[in-house]
Amino acid sequence: MTRERLQKLIAAAGLCSRRRAEDWLKAGRVTVNGQSATLGDQADPDHDVIAVDGRELPRLSDARVLLINKPIGVISTCHDPQGRRTVLDLLPRRERQGLHPVGRLDADSRGALLLTDQGALTLKLTHPRYDHIKSYRVWVHGHPTAETLTRWRNGIPLDGSPTRPARVELLDQEARRSLLSLELKEGRNRQIRRVAAKLGHRVIDLQRVGLAGVSLGNLREGCWRRLERQEWQPLLEGGPCA
């Protein structure tokens, strides 16, 4: 890995913002290989020992990224005040420390959700400017017309502004419902459900099958797997997003 400014590396480790990290550097709280660091210094986190107040930053080689197939009813958070089951409850206790969900997936939705201990990866996957694609399979009530699907693809007014263009394809139809494939580059609150309702086709079942090029594959519901570094490293470096 190439050398980066220390404030960027500290923020990427999830300790604080870059601005706060700059304050820490000015206050002399950061060391590199045991030597006091100053604002503007750089380091290679794969080879240098970076510490704040004597505590070493986690190395990138120790980073953890997990893919979970979230069931309906499980909350996408680390702790729920109401005592409901969270995504961390799907993991063995030894795996939970330091992990947090990347974005959200509604309690009444299911499918692919990433958990990580890397703040930089969370930013890359949740900030709109990176255009990462999220893929879904959605059963809706009724039979959307071609015109309705075109409206969905082009964008629907929501919260005062239109949704971004999306890929929407009809996969199957049964007597009273239709199966759609969707690809979005944004994730407003309950966006798919709200757009479908505005178009007159209530969502019956919503499953996220992939995000940012990471596919759910044959991972069983309620199960998880640790991603290999080559699966998530391109995301952190701003590589392909689909």
C-alpha cells in the first residue's frame, strides 16, 4: 500500500474525522514507529506502526469485512433499545467486536448486508458520490405496465426531488403479483417500498441480492461469510463498483 497522510489513515481506521485527527497531530498525540508525528507526515499502514495516545491503529491486513444474509425482522444496527434481534446477534460472540453495519436494510426486508471495522470502507459504500450499485429482487402486488416501469426507471418525485435513474426489469408474473429486478445507485429511506406504493404496486417481498459487486450468491438466510481481501480491497481503493 502507498504512503498516505496520517489524518486520512486515522479517519479511515474509524477513530475520528480527518479534522479531529489533524488536531491530534498538532497536539502531539500521534506517533509513527515510536517517533512523534506532525501535521503533513505520511505513513504506510502495512509497514509502519501508527499510534494515538500509545494505542496502535489496527492494521489493514487485520481488517474484517463480513457479508450477512439478513432475515426479515432482524435490525440493521449494533444495539436496539427495544431489545429486538440485531445483525450482530447473527454472529458468534468472538466475531462481533468492533464491527458495524455498512448502511441499513429495513427490518421488513432481507438479503445482503456488509459489516466491517473499517470506517473508510463504510464511507466509500454509503456516500452517494461513489455510485455503488445495489441489486434487488422485489415481488410487488399486481402487474406493472410498461409505462409504469419506464416511470420508475426515469425517476419518481420523492421527498421533494426525483429519484435517480434506475434499472428496473420484469422477471416473472403470477396471478396477483410480479417479480422485478432493480439496480439502484442511491438508498433513500425505504425508497423501493415508497416508490412502488406511489406507482400503485405495494411491495410484498424485498430482497437485496448484491451491493458494490459483492453478490449474495448461495449464502443461506441468517448465515454469514468473511470476505477475502481481494473482494473488498478494490472498494476501499475506489475501484470498480459493479
